[in-house]
Amino acid sequence: MKQPTKAIICAAGLGTRFLPQTKSIAKEMLPIIDKPVIQLVVEELVSAGVTDIIIVTDYTKRSIEDHFDRSDELEQKLREKGKEDKAEEIKKIAELANFVYVRQKGSPKGNARPVINAQSLINDEPFFVFAADDFFTGKIPRAVQMVEAYNKTGGKPVICLTEILPQDADKYGVVSVKEDMGGGLLKLSGVIEKPGIEKMPSKYASIMGYLLTPDILPIINQEKLNPSGELVLVDSINELCQTKDVFGQVIDGVYRDSGDPIKYLRTVVEVALESEEFGKDFAEYLKERLCKY
């Protein structure tokens, strides 16, 4: 049973919700305090044993490549100023993994397109597919929990799940459960897209985090469109569920989304409040500020 050492990060979106900021800076580079959100995703994958990270981008995402590259001049200037810790910190960013950049091409679009673009680099191996603008916080990284589930199932595909409120069932794909394996591990019969309260098959939503096996690639390559005219990974996962075992792992942690300005602001505030370094001072500031309203 091969362990996953490769990951695809989908980072080709235009980020129009954040314009004009994203005119020159990739939305995946928006900071969560002092780290761009995509770095948090990379660190999570690396903690689970990933060594090769394929970032699928477009022509506007040069800032991502620059961030994960070495910056010898900056490192040298920091060392000259006695800031060895900062020099080492930015050096380690480039050493997190082997980074490969693939331009997204082809249409129609959708979150299955990056997998099609990157599949020649996957070979016959299990692989992660993560978004570049959402993550989980908690004691054990999401990717580590997914690998543990993968090993428990004997190397079967695992998708990332989180519990949602019934009123949010029209915003997510909600999983249909075939069997509860215990410990948050569920054998699935499929994912129902935005079913609403009355038709939700469970309380668990599928979030953009997948640990897939190569047997899904022929299904994705059929390029079947969903009703919106896009290529969606969940459709291929649903088809795979008809012939193979597919599992979901309910992640022990808090889901963080930075996909639009309000979600981004909430994420920054919540992460800052939980920070050992900034949390106490920031909480005091918020108390003082909110008293004025």
C-alpha cells in the first residue's frame, strides 16, 4: 500500500471577489496574520508526509512561485542585520517540499480540471487534492487525519468532512453514509450537492480536501459535465462509489475559509484570537473597539 507523497493544490481562480487587491497579488497569498493562506495549506500537507506539491495556477499567480522560491538577497540582508531567525524562516519556506507549477489549461473549468492538467505527474500513486484558500485549525492537521483514515481502510479514497448545521445544507455537498466505522470514519454511498434541510442525508458536508487513488483518473478523464457546465470532482467520486469503497473522515478541527472577504475577515480574526502570540492583546483591542458601537 503506497503512502501519499504528492499533492495537487488548485490555485488558478481569478479571485474576483477580492479585486482590486488581486489584480497583482494572487488571492492565495492573502495573509492569515503573517503567513499567506497557501503556505498554511502546504505546511499541512508536508506534516502528512507529502514531499512533492503540484500547484496548478494561471498566468496571474507569479507571486505564489516567488513566495516558495529562495530569496538569497533578502536572506543575506536579514543576516547582515542580525536577524538570523527571520533569514532561516524564509529559507525554510523554499525547503518545505519540491514545488512544481502547472498552468491550468483547457475548458470547461471546474475543480477537476487541475487534476487533469497534473495527472502526468501523479503516476500510479495516491494523491491529495486541496484548495489553496481554505484550511483547518486543530491539534492534528487535517491531512494527517486523512492519511490515518487511508491506512485504516487499506488504502481507499478518503474525502474530508465537517459537521454542518441543517440550515447550511443548501450550501454544501452533503454525504450519504453507508456505514459508520467509528472515530469519525464513514463509508460513503455518495455526495448530494446542496440538498437543503428536507433532503439532507446526513449532517456531514464534503469540503474541498481529497485523498484519492489512481483509479479515479479514468473517470475524471471522461470529462462529464455537471448541470452548471463544469467538471466537478464530486461527480467522479460519486461514480467511483458505485464500484469501489470510498470513505469520508470527519475532521477533528475547525474549518477555516478565506474564499470571500467576509469569510476571510472572520478567519483572520478567529485565528488571531487563538494565537498564543497575539491572542490576548488582540482580544483586549476588540473589547475596547466594540464598546464604541
